Amino acid sequence: METKEILSHIDHTQLKPYATLEDIYKLCDEAVTYGTASVCIPPCYIRRVHDRYGSKLNICTVVGFPLGYSVTAAKLAETRQAIEDGAQEIDMVINISDVKNGDYDKVEQEIIALKAECGNRILKVIVETCYLTEEEKIAMCQAVTNAGADYIKTSTGFGTGGATLGDVKLFRGAYRRSSPDQGCRWCQYKRGFRGFSGCGMRQDRFQFRCGAAYEKSLTFMTWSAIMQITLV
């Protein structure tokens, strides 16, 4: 896989709470230069980025971020506004309290509702694995798949820990045991490798997204660097 193709799978990301408009425009300029898959930015900047860059950029944003315990109606309102402002991809955070209460069906129904709001736009579901047991992680794999979302993600990057190789193996195993030809792909957030945030697998081929928060990460992104994390 050539570097250009790898870059086309990168989500160039800036979600720091103190990100300025100058920071966001710098991120977007880099994304255009390197041809990344998207920019992932705070909701408050979507409209300005859309108006400035138009079709040059695919805009991703976050919903219920980073804690996830907003009520479903609030997440739906966030999603509608983001799409109206110009977002093409949504990264939602599940209600972790519902998971801890064992109410997996409620989590699944919320994902279904947001996917319906997204329509043909990509919906990625962040489950924040640092707070979950193995049983809960497997249950979330199933819930995300049942709900028809496009990706499952392990972490926001704002929790007590990022993804581990154990999480990646667990997710991969869960999808191999279920229906690998169903919709959901898996991805991870890897805090220890700056520049890498996700990878995905569907059937016998990798479909991945990597998050890069720094231009340096884009210039050093190689297939071998990605594969040493994803091939587990």
C-alpha cells in the first residue's frame, strides 16, 4: 500500500478543548495538502470549516463527547445540527452508565436512532473500553453490529486509558465469531502511538481509519507502522 493510499484513510483530528480557529484551519490545510479521509473537529467549528473549504474536505465531528451520558434526544439534536452545518461523519459516545447497568438493549436502541438520523453518512460508535469488562466489550461489539453502525471505536482519548492490543484481539475475535460480512467494522484509539487512532477489518480485507493530530504524524505514517499494531 502506497503512502498516498494510507493517507486517504487518515482522520486528521483536533478535539482539544482549547483549540482555536487558527488551529482548526491549520489542521484543515494539512488535510487538504496530504489528502486525508477527513478532519475530525469540534461541532462549533463545522459551519466555518464547511463554508471555507467546501467539497475539499470531508468533515467528521463528535456527539455526546467525551462522557457519553447525554440523553438520546440531546445526542440526536447534536447529530441533526452537525449534519445541517456540513458534517459527513459522526463519532458518537455510548452511555457507559447504561452498559454498567446491564441495559445493553437501550444502548443498541440509541445507536439505531442515531444511525437513522445519519442516514447514509458514516456513524462510528465509541465504547470507551477502559471502563468496560471483557463481557461488556463483547456485548458492545454485538450491539453496534445489530444497530447497523459503520464502525466501533475503543476510546475517546479522554478516558483513563486508550486501546490495548488485548482490546484489538478481543474485538477482532468477536467479529470473526459473529458475522464478518455484516456492516460493522472495528477500530481502535491507540494513545501510545501518536498519529494512529483506528483500524478496521471487514471479511478478509482491512478497512481502517487512523487519527493523526499532528502534521509530523502524517509525514511519518507508513503501512508497516500501522500493520505492526493492527496485525494481531
